[in-house]
Amino acid sequence: MGTLGWLFETDQVPDESTEEHPSPSEKLTPKLGQIKTPLMVKWNRVTQVGQSRINKDKNGAINKYCMPVIAQAQPANTFGYSEDKSFSFFRYVSNREYLKDGAWSSKEGYFQEMHRSLMFAKLATSNNGAGQVSPTSSPIQKNSRLNRGTVSNKIIMLDLDETLVRAEPYVFGKAYNDIISVKVGEDQHQSFGVFVRPFTQEFLEVISRNHRLVVYTASVQEYAEKIVQVIDPKRQYFDEILSRQHCTFINGMFVKNLNIATQYGVQLENVTIVDNYVHSYALHLDQGIPIKPFYGSKDDKELLDLANMLHLTDDYPNLQEFLRSHFDFPKLYHFLEVNKTMLSN
């Protein structure tokens, strides 16, 4: 099996014959109809998505839970995402600067990508949820720290790839923050180099004081656990690790269902997720926090800005009120939709 086979759980291995090094990202950016994948414009290769195989159970019935296969390309040029060092997405949205900025559509190409991701979010929830599949297993664990008493009833879920870290198949000579080894077969392991987003440790330390932190990724569990060992080796910050098996598979996408948190006795209004793809939380667009994708830049300060803002959540009765007052992302999404003709195709 190819080096990324452990991610796909399929015998169809994507073609990795490129000089670029693909990230083992959890994001499934589908190609539905003629719509382009969210980052295809800046990527060298087309994201390939298809049914891995048609599995049948012992009674001969088709198993509709079979996994898709994907090959996510490395960005051809990430310079566009860090060209303007002074641009802070969170400050920009919090101050509603996009409403009065005549050059908003050129901000690092980010709003073009967000709009495409928003299109997929709408597709995921179209047709009254047609194609929706339940999670493959329950996230509830008797020994989960989320089931224990805690001073906070507010949960912040955090994506991993391109949100907290950037990982790629290990390349000798690169200055990674860490290197992990993941089992890819019965007797095979693959090494991955990990770049940790600047200010990740500071972010986790500050935010965990007044919030309960949960990793929520669409990657497989083993990979998620290895990444958490890098950024939280003593498990001081994260109460739970939710992975692909806890996602909802809808119209070709693994979507993170925030309702999962209610199984820990938390009200949905007190749950949010930080993710670099809007369609990852398509079922709860008003409760997610989009973040600029991280590709390894040492100048990135997005987590620092976000930490300074999340520190204010104590001033609000719940996280939903905080998001509505401080960011109002649905207003931003509406603005992008109304002005979509100004965005690059």
C-alpha cells in the first residue's frame, strides 16, 4: 500500500508522483459536478475524490459507509497567504473591515478560498440532508475527561491539519518541529515531519484555563493521537480526541457534527470549532470559527490574535452569543455570497 494508504482505508492509492510533498490532511474537498475544490486554483494537482470500493456485508447488501479516496495536493505557491504580514483575519472580521475595504477581495486570496468552501458547505446540507450518514461509532468514552467535573461548560473544538500543525511525509534536511511515525501496514511505518503553528503552546495554555478543549479531526485516530503527542505531550490541555470515526459523511465530505458535544452534557450554544475549512462544520455554520490555513510560515500570528479574542468569552452567557457579537461570521458569509462576482474564478 502507498505511503498515505493509512489515511484512506482503501486499496486505491492516489498518485503521489509529484515533486511536491502532499500533506496528510484530514480535509476531504470533494469534486461534485463541475465545481472546483476549494483550493484547486492555487494547487498543482486536482484533488481526486471517488468511492474507494463498494463493500458488501454478509447478506450481500451494499455498504454505504465505505470511505472515499482523496489525494490532496500541496499548494503550488503559499506566498499569497503570507504576502501581507500585517493582515490579521480575526481582527479584520471582528472590526467588520471587509464592509469598507475596497480591496477586501485581494486579501491573500483567502476570501476566494473561503467562498469556495462555503459553496461546499451548502452542498453538504442541500436536499434536506440527503446522503447523510451517521457517525461510525459513538464518541462517548467512560474514562473521557469530558465526563468529569470541570469548572467550565464551554467547549472549543480544534482541527489539526493546517489549523494547529502542518504535516508532510518526512524530507531529510528540513527543520521540522517534530517527526512522528505512523503505522501504514501490518509491519510498515511512515515518518512525517510536523511544523507546529507559532503560538500553539501559548494558545492552548491560555484558552484551556476557561474552556474545555477537544481535538476534532477527520483524520484517522492513530494519526490524530500522534499529532497530539507533539503539541500536548503531557495531555494538559485536551480533554478528548475525536477523529474520522466521529464525523458525519455527507455528500462526499466528512463533516464535523458539533452535536456530538451534547453527549457530554454540554449545550450546543456553548460549543464552537476552529477549522481552516468552512465546509468542515457545514451543519453549524453559525458556530464555527474559520482560520487562515497554516502551511509552515514562521511569521504566522493567527493563534495569538484568536487567543486574545477568546479570552473575552467570559463576558458572554455562552459561546454562541460571543461569536455573534464579536465576529458574526454568517454576516461575512452573506457578504461573500452577495459579492461573489468580485472573487476570482
